[in-house]
Amino acid sequence: MTKIAKVTGAVHEIDGDASHGVVRRTDGPRALSRINEPNPMPTAKLEERRIIHRNESVREQANAFRELRTCLLALGAGTNFITLVVPVADGCGGSFVARNLAAAFAFDDTKSALLVDCDVRQPSQHEAFGIEANQGGLIDYLRDDAIDVPSILYRTGVPGLQLIPAGEQREVTGEVFSSQRMRSMVKALHDRYPDRYLILDGPSVLGSPDARILAELADLVVLVTGYGQVTMDAVDKAVANFDPSKLAGVVLNKRP
């Protein structure tokens, strides 16, 4: 199981074996109208893909992500905040934590989640959910004004959870994340529905400025370190990249 280490307090651990989940939100005046999931992913497939679900077989793992979600909700003070999840270094399991945290938000019938794969050099979320991103993804949208946001929103098979995949894998500079088009997209996605929580899956902190640039778009940052993968000095260096007021904590992930 994994724990979240809050900057101001706790550490949180999450087991890389965690399996996998489903559910969602209620409607309200400006709430996201309920998204029906015509093809929910079977439990066995969710477990195979290491995505949490609500069944008893993965209760311990699912509860770990629920606890992480609860910690973030407390820090968010009732707002539909944007969370950036980033690993200290490659191999720490940041994408695993990001997608399962997003699934945990979608467990709640009063909430929904949107996962955005911002790790454009090593994108993985479309594969984790078994999605063929034929209409492109984030980078395609940022590079082509003719592409609109609805065309890059994909169902995941998890009710209440949608994905914007990274898109075509390519070498990009961090400036693409600080562009006005990126900022406008994130703001629009955040502002449109008060019950939708955005999870940005970012690249590793060490060796690239991209995570720090993405943090400017987020309200909270969750740092992921792999058990036995990095030194405490490396964790300290990664922590120093972020505004302490945004750093929610550190997740110790036992398996990537």
C-alpha cells in the first residue's frame, strides 16, 4: 500500500499491486451531467491493468487511494482543484499513482475526474486504459488550432473518469506547457464543471524543467518516489522545485 507524505505532516504509501475501479457524480446546476459509460471495463481487466475498483478483492489498495483523495480534498477546501502528480525520477510509478488517484475521485457519485497525460516523452495512460487515441491528444491539440478539446476527450471504461492522452510521442520543449493555449485549455476544463477534478500526470522532476512548469497550472502537487528507487537527497532536490504552499506531500510507491 502507499502513503502520502504531506509537507506539513504525514507520509503516504501505496502498493504498486493496487487494482482497480468504477463510479461517479450527481448532477447540479452547473454540475457535469452524468456521463454514462456504455462499455465499463470488467473487473478482471481493471486488475490486469492495475486500476483500482470498488470490489472487496482490492479494498486495501483502493482505500489507500481514497485516503490520498481525502487528504487532497481537505487541502482543497471545497474547490475542484487541479492536482499535478509527478515522480521524483523515472521508474517511481508516478503515472500509476495519477491514474488511480483519478479513479478514486471518480468513485464518488458526486464527483468526476479528468486525467491529462502530460508526460509527452513517455506517455502511458492511453495504454493503461487500452485506448487507441486515433483523434490525437494533448500535444496534437497544442500544436494544431484546428483541433478542439472535445475531440481529444476519451472514455476510459471507468465511469466518471475521462482521459486526455498525451498524443503523438515527440520531443517537445517545456514552453509548450506555458503557452497561452495550454493555460486556456486547463482553465476551461477546470471552470466548466464544479464537480470535476483535474489530475495532471507529469514527467519526472529531476532532469527536466517540465514538471516545474506544469506546477504553475496546478493548485496542488503530489510527488511520487519509488521504494528503494531514489535517495533522500534526490527527494529533497525534487521538493525544492515546488512552491511549499502547493506541495501536498510525497507518495512512497512500493512498486512502479
